[in-house]
Amino acid sequence: MIDETEFQKGMKRLERIVRSYRECMEIEGREDRKANVCNICGHKWKANPGHPHPRECPRCRSSYWDEEGIRSYECFRCGYSWLSPQPPTRCPRCRSRTWGSVFLEVRCRRCGTRWRDRVSASAPMACPECGNSDRDSMTVSPSRGCAKDQSGILSEDIISKMRSAGDPYFKALSLVSDGLSHEHAGIIARFDSGRSAASIACEMSISVADVMAVVRVYTDLSESMENAG
């Protein structure tokens, strides 16, 4: 037999525990609503009642701290890095329109030779045929015959090499060695191994739209390879 008095005491203790837990959760929720969180570095700090919307994050000093979809970009021509809510058409420093392409197509106007090069502002460049190193006598343009994403050039040869690498880790390493960013290499390696776009986005803490932007380039080239084969 259960002692009814002891049972009632136990239920009252349980009610006090539940009530205390709910009160703690309400207090924590109110504190969270009063806090600011930086979307760039993740820093969390209490909001100042006199200045509820600060101009910048106190840790990373970014003025984009409360913006959604902010990403880091790097120019492959001059090496400049910056934050922006959307991909720009030009690099803010060197004004290059090909800032997001790792490799470009170069043509030597002296001998007509064409080749692919990283075309860095700080690195010397010479024609592999005639040795010409005068950049004014060279024509630089986006590489042909390749699908381009924002941080590298993906080609059928690069995909074939990646697929022979084995598991997703070594596939990603193969793509990075061929000029893709770590983020895009991770997306493609995971998708090629059978992962869904939603699971990739969740694991890498990026949006599904960002994943699909890379996946579309990959699938277009994959279909082209299958049709050709």
C-alpha cells in the first residue's frame, strides 16, 4: 500500500521542482532577448538600454554583426579579403572582375601560346613557349571550357581525379589541391558521396542555397561527363 500522505508530499516536491525549472527558463529567455549576438564571430554581449543597436561588434569590430548571410571573400588576383552580404562584381582593392577565379586563361600576343595561370599580382608570369614576361603583351580572360564557382574552377578532369580519391576526406583534399576553396571542396566531396544538400548545409553551418549553388555546377559537369561517356 502507498501512503497517501507521502504520495502527496512527493507530488508537491515535484511541482516545486517543475515550477523552479520553468522560472529559470523564463529568466534565461528574457536574458537572451536582451543580448546581442554577432553573426560574424559569434560573440554575445548584453544590450545597452541607451544603445539597443550598436554600430559594431565589440570583439571583431565588424559593422555587419547583425546581418544575415554575410560571407568572407578573397581576391585571387591581389589576395585582399573582405566581408560582404553578397558576391561583388569587382574586388574592392584591385577592381578585378575575375577576383573569384583561381585560374585564368592567358594568351601571349607575341607567339600566340595559351595557358592557364593563377595570375597573381605579386607573382611573376612568363610565357611557357617564348619566355615573354611582359604582362602588357599578354591577354588575360576567364578560362574557357570549365564551369566556374566563386572560389575556383571545376572541370571534368578535376572531378575524375576527385572520384578516384576514395572517401570524402581525401576527395576534399584532391579538390583543394586543384584550387577550390575548402568550403566548396567539402560540399562537392560530401554530395558525391551521397549526402543530401540539406544534411550538408546542416553539418557545415551554411544555407541550403549556398550548397545548391555549388552542387549545380558539379551536377552539370557530371551529366556532361555521363553523356560523353
